[in-house]
Amino acid sequence: MTQAENYEILFDGGNRDQARQLAENMSVWTEQDWENEVTIFGFEDGSAIFTSGAEFRQATADEIAAAK
């Protein structure tokens, strides 16, 4: 499992604050799109979390590529 998968499972399991905090603290890069209110947290293993409002999920390969 990737880091993003683990954080998404944690979030979906009801531990939303912990998942958000871990994503922020464990990320090695962050991309913020202020206009669209999107933040992407990238991790050492190449996975990433996409957040926007209440949405918290694994970022797609296209979203990761666009963020770098």
C-alpha cells in the first residue's frame, strides 16, 4: 500500500483530523491551487493526496504530474 492509500483509508474510517495532519506532516512536497481551493500533498513513495473542501482522496497520476 502507498502512503496515500493508508491516509485515505484512515480518513474514510472516520479519523479525518489524524489523516489530514499526517498527510500534511509526512509530505515531501505540497502544491496549492488557491483559485480552485485544492491542495495536493506528495509523499516519498510517489503517491499523493488530493484535498479540496471535504474531499480527501488519492491524487490521480495526471494530478500528480500537473503539480510537479
